[in-house]
Amino acid sequence: MDSDNPCGADNQQERLDAYIAGYVDGEGSFHIAVQRNRFTRTGWQLVPEFHVSQNAERRQVLDLMRQRFGCGRIQENHRSSRDSTLVYVVRNRDDLARKVIPFFERQPLLSSKQQEFLVFARIVQAMVRGEHLNESGFASLRSEALLMNGGGRYRRVHKEQHPESSETICRTPPDKVVKIWSDLHGDMQSQAEMIWPPTGDGAGGR
């Protein structure tokens, strides 16, 4: 009888993983934001995010995902509003590379969202290798991110034209960069990628 238990546990885990993959196919998002950050070497940053939404009364499914992936957090989708939607969010690059991406490589999505995941995974893995730390590598990854996220509903509303191209990118106001970086506990950029203390007129000095 005991010999049947491992097999049953494996089947239960497979069913759970298939359920999560199907749910993400409908309610999830693989997103790469491109944000201005005057404290990085390039002046910009790529912010990868895995994002799943659900109504507050059905929070259990988000708790289930957080437990399964062992990372990320659950928060209000739109704070200080009547929207009661919750979101499960993973932004930490190492967690994305080591936990989220391998999961969906084992459990491919069935819709066109699979292509978004493949681009997302390629960009995150390139960032882990440090390819975004030089201008040419960053420009290449940025172009992929913009094609992937064009018109996405989770895109930030602040936009401007990049001075060196006609691409529309997401802009974070300079005075909010440090706060946002702190709020995400370093998920967006590692300390090694930041120029600190800031130099020049944008440093907020006297």
C-alpha cells in the first residue's frame, strides 16, 4: 500500500501544476516594463514581472500559487480605489529565473500567451547573464520587450519618445525612482547595477 503513495503524490502535484498553468493562461501576464532610471549606468532599466490577478473573494488560488512557487507577494491591484482585485506578483529576477520560468518550461501554455512567455524567459535569462549592462545588449533586449508588451493593459501610463528612436517607452518620474526601487526591495535592479551615489545635476544635490 505504501508503494502507491509516491505515485499518488506525483499525480496530485501534476494536476496542481496543470491547474496553475491553465489559470495563468487565462489570468496571468508576463511583462517587461522599460523605465527611465537616472541612477543606472544606461539611464534606463528593464523590469520583468510575472503577474496573476483574481477577485479578493477568490484569493485562495493566489495563495496556492505563492505557496507552489515559493516566492513573490499578493497585493491590491489598485490601491486606494474601489477595485478589490488582488494580484500575485513576482519581480525578483532570481526567483523568475529559478522558479517561475522553469515551471512554465515544464508546463507550456496552450494559448498565444506561450509566445509572450518565451520572449519573457529569453529576456530574463539574458539579464541574469548581464547582457543588459552594456548599451548594445540593453538596446536589443529593450526592443524585444517593447514588441512583447506593445499595447498591454498592464503597461504604465507615463510615456515618451526615446531620444534615439521612435519607440514609445514607459517612463518613471525621476523623483519616484528611488522610492520605487526601495518598495520592490531591490527586485528591479541589483545593487551592482546601480550608480551610487548619483552624480551630476540629477543627483538631487545642492
